[in-house]
Amino acid sequence: MTRDGGIAGRIAFVTGAAGGIGAAVVQALRAEGARVVASDLEAPALSGGDVRGEVLDVADSGAVDALVDRVEREWGAIDLGVNVAGILSTDTVLDMTDGTWRRVFDVNAHGVFHVGRALARYMAPRRRGSIVTVGSNAAGVPRHAMSAYAASKAAATMFTRCLGLELAPLGIRCNIVAPGSTLTPMQTGMWEDDSGAARVIAGQPDMFKTGIPLGKLATPEDVADAVLFLLSDRAAHITMTDIYVDGGATLRA
């Protein structure tokens, strides 16, 4: 007998929903019967019916609060939250400007704080809810020319775990999915030619980067499946945890 995941009929709030992993999360939630608020800097193309497309800059705390308030008034209680919005910098520390460092943290770390706080304010009185942050395996492994990205994802990861600790007595769960190299524009944008995927899979010793033991890159759907599991009632006794979806690349214990 298939166990109900408890997602059907619930309202989910997803950031970074216009493409890549965010779009895959929206599709997965729709397939499970959720009603989805899909937000991004530009309104996602998937809009109408059970999906509500919204423009949102997660770095703007006032905009986050206003959108969450409006959804609660107009659509109903948000029970599920997914932080996917993120940006990448591949500058080395010596080349990085203050502005680049701040912008990466504004989106990847501050944005997770803004959304987590806004959702928790509504979830806490109801004593129910589940929040998942899409982090990165770079949060736990040093990466060449990715200091801002890795540090911001580490901050978002620890914030999500701390939020989970504070909300656990209220029955609200907070978890992290940490993807590795995934077939998204963020990943392919770093490739110089058609051999980019092969180099990532094989590893890059000159960059002190291991390869992928499973011999393939993740798809956005691979990551979305892990997000959906942690949101669902199938993960009812899991909180403050990290699931790495990286094909074994981090060789994590």
C-alpha cells in the first residue's frame, strides 16, 4: 500500500522557480497535488490554476514579507517552503569585489533568512509546516574560485538547521538538500566547450576537485525528488538534516 505523502492540497512557497532545480520542484509539487507559489526575479512561465507566478527578489526582506502576507490572505495557509533562489560567483578571493561578495550573500544566505523568517511567523502559531533549503555540497567542501558561493551556502545550511532547532518543539521541520554538479544553466554556464560534463564527471585534480563516482551529473528532477521527500509526511521524523544529492562526489562519511 502506498503511503500518502501529505502534500496534496497544501500550499507551497518556492523561490528561484523560473528554471533549473526550482522549476523541477514546482513541477514535482504540482504532480503531488500541491498549490504552488512560484517566485523568481522574473515571474515563472508556469503560472495559472494551481501555480501562482510571482516576482520576488529574496534579498529584499520587505518584498518577501509582503508576498508571504499576501499569499496567506488571498490563497490560504502556506505549509511548505522551498528555498532554491541562488547565484554563483567563480571569482577568486584576490579578484573578488566587495559588491560581488555582498550580492552572493544577499541572495544565497540573506534570502534564505528572509524567507525562513517570513514563513515561520505564520507556521509557528499553527504548529505545522516543513521548509527545505536547497544548499550545495560546496557548503561542506572547499572549492577553488567559489569562496563566496561556498561560504554563503554554508551560512544558509547552518541557518536552516538553527531554524529547525527553534521550530522543532512546534512540530515544524527544516532540512537541507545539498546538490552537487547538476544539469542547470548555472552549471553549464561554467563550461568552455562540449567536454565540460566529462571533465566534471572525471574530476579536476588541478582544482582539487573529485569526480562523480556514479559517473553522471544530477538532473534537476533528481534534486526535486529529494526535496519532495523531505517536505512530505514520509520524512515526518527528519529535521535539521542534510541530504547530499551529488552521486557520491564529496565522498562524505
